[in-house]
Amino acid sequence: MKRLDLGSIMRLGELGDFIIPFTLRAVSDLGIADLLIDGPMSVADLAAKTQAHEHSLHRALKALACKAIFTETEPGVFALTPLAEPLRSDHPMSLKDVFTLLPSDAQAWAHLSHTLRTGEPAFDQAHGTDYWTYLAAHQDESVRVDLWMRSINHLHLRTVLPYFAWGELSTLVDVGGGNGSFLAGLLTKYPQIKGILFDLPHVVAGAGLFLQPVKDRAEIVPGSFFDTVPPGADAYVCKTVLPGFSDDDVVRILANIAAAMRPDSVLLLLEAVLPPGDDYDVAKLFDVHTMVLTGGAHRTTERTAQLLNRAGLSLTEVTPTPTLTILRAQLSATGSDS
Ligand SMILES: C[S@@+](CC[C@H](N)C(=O)[O-])C[C@H]1O[C@@H](n2cnc3c(N)ncnc32)[C@H](O)[C@@H]1O
């Protein structure tokens, strides 16, 4: 292998830099893309409208422009580019709230070597408490995480819903359903379904806003899935929840869902599944993110099937979608394996 491979050195330089990700997020948080909707604007005006420091903002925008995120149309004047468009808050698939700079996340990432050495979540090392307890005590950041989830949910509603026969359901519980934005989208599309949003009290506290358009068919139930889950629904949805937890915790959550299910209920796990091999798959990136924040893990289909079995459930169908995979399960005829 050639030692002095300049192409690889330059490429690694680009892949290894955290300058663009941080700059992108901080600039996105300022709302710069929204200010450029009607056309190019000077940095002086952008800085004045966002209470930013003009020279610093200019330097940040120049760095992004060299990656085609914004363009400097003339010295000191910037415009949107195709890559900057999704940072607009009015974009149908807006990533503005996804590319947000959450200081608590960034501090956790700075402790990644702790995770690599010990297997413990970097978040706990950085903050002295676990991710969920931290968010419960920091309402401002919890709200930003909610907005992040709402944006991701726009993408998931569009890409996942076409792959399951939701029209056959009358009742559904969204277990760990967050702020209700996924359930709201689902109920809007399927007016025959009555849904329950089930999540921790401080999380569902803000859900009324999202569920307002479907409030006649949506019930909000606060609680912990480590205690109990609302019983007797046709379907239990658990979307991007289990990767946040250890294997043993997942079995406890699944066992509580199983205890709530009727014999003919269906459980739908919607999550990113780890594929084998070296090919790019966002699940491999999310897996490290999960490891840093909560200490959980994304899993292969086989691993999830084993955890389902331990909780008295059987995996019956696996349906990939352009984003998440739908893992369908039902109560095992024989009950729990553990
Ligand atoms: C990654 S979020 C996914 C939220 C939602 N399913 C979605 O896809 O938008 C994980 C959710 O699990 C919830 N959660 C964590 N611990 C919980 C518990 N003990 N009981 C119920 N929900 C919990 C969190 O509050 C959060 O809303």
C-alpha cells in the first residue's frame, strides 16, 4: 500500500474535521437560512437581524460556503444553495431542528474516549447523570430534543407509513411516543384509529400542542414503561425507543408491553436495524450516537428477535422501509423464555 497517498490524507482531513458539523449547527440555530428566503443578504444585515457578531458570522459562513452550504454571491453577501435549503424552517422536510447545537450532547461527545475505554455512556461521565434524568431536569433542552424528534418524524411518517396496513387497526398505543408528533401524523392519515400516547410525564406534558388536530381520537397517558403500559389495544408501536436501552432493560420494556397486549394484538418496532458488512448505513452511525448518549445499542434483527423471545414475544415479519425497519411481533404461544 502506498504510504504517501495524498488523496487519502486530504479525504481523511475532510472526514475527521468537526468544524463543519459544529459551524452548520450554530449557523442553523441562528436562523440564517430563513433570512435568505427572499434572496441574498449582506452579513451586516444577517448579523443585525440575528444579534450575531458580524465578523465571526462572516467567517463561519465562508467555511460553510466552501462545502456548498450557502454561497457568497459577492464579497460579504450570502445566498441559499440546494444544501442550505433544508435549513429553512418552512421546508417540508426541514432539518433546522435536527442540525441544532445542543451543548449537553456536544459535551458528552467530548468524552467519547471514556465510552471506548469503559463501555459506559459518555453523557453520564460528562454530566454526572443519565440522559433521561438530565432532560427531565432541563426543560429548555428537552423542548429542543422534542423539536428534533418532530422533524425526524416528518421524514418517518412519509417513509414508513406506506409499508404497513394501518387501515386495519382501530386502537393503537404509541409506547415512548415522545411529543406525539408521530401519533398525530398517523391519526391524521387514518381517521378510524383511536390512539394513546404513552411516555414519561414531563415529555407528554407538551404533547397537547401536536395532538390538537386529532384531539378527539388521541388520549395522553403519562407513565413509565418500566412499570406498566396501557392494556388492550390492537397495536403497540415502539418507534426508535429500544436502541436507547440495554438488553436487560429492553426485555423489561417488552415484557410490560407483552403483559398489556391481547392475544391478537400486534407489536410494531420501528427502528434502524444494524446490517452486516462495511456498507454505509445510518444505523451504524446512530449506534455510536446511542452509545455516547444513553449506553444503549442498535441491534441486528437476530438480536432483537432474541430479546423479544425473552419477553414472551415472537418476531413474525421484518419489513425494511427507506428509513426505519418495521419489526412485527406477537405474543408467543409458549410465553416468556426467561
Ligand atoms: C428516541 S425517543 C423516541 C420518541 C418517539 N417514539 C419518536 O420516534 O418520536 C425515546 C422516547 O422514550 C421515552 N422514554 C424514555 N424512558 C421512558 C420510560 N421509562 N417510560 C416511557 N417512555 C420513556 C422518552 O421520553 C422518549 O420520548
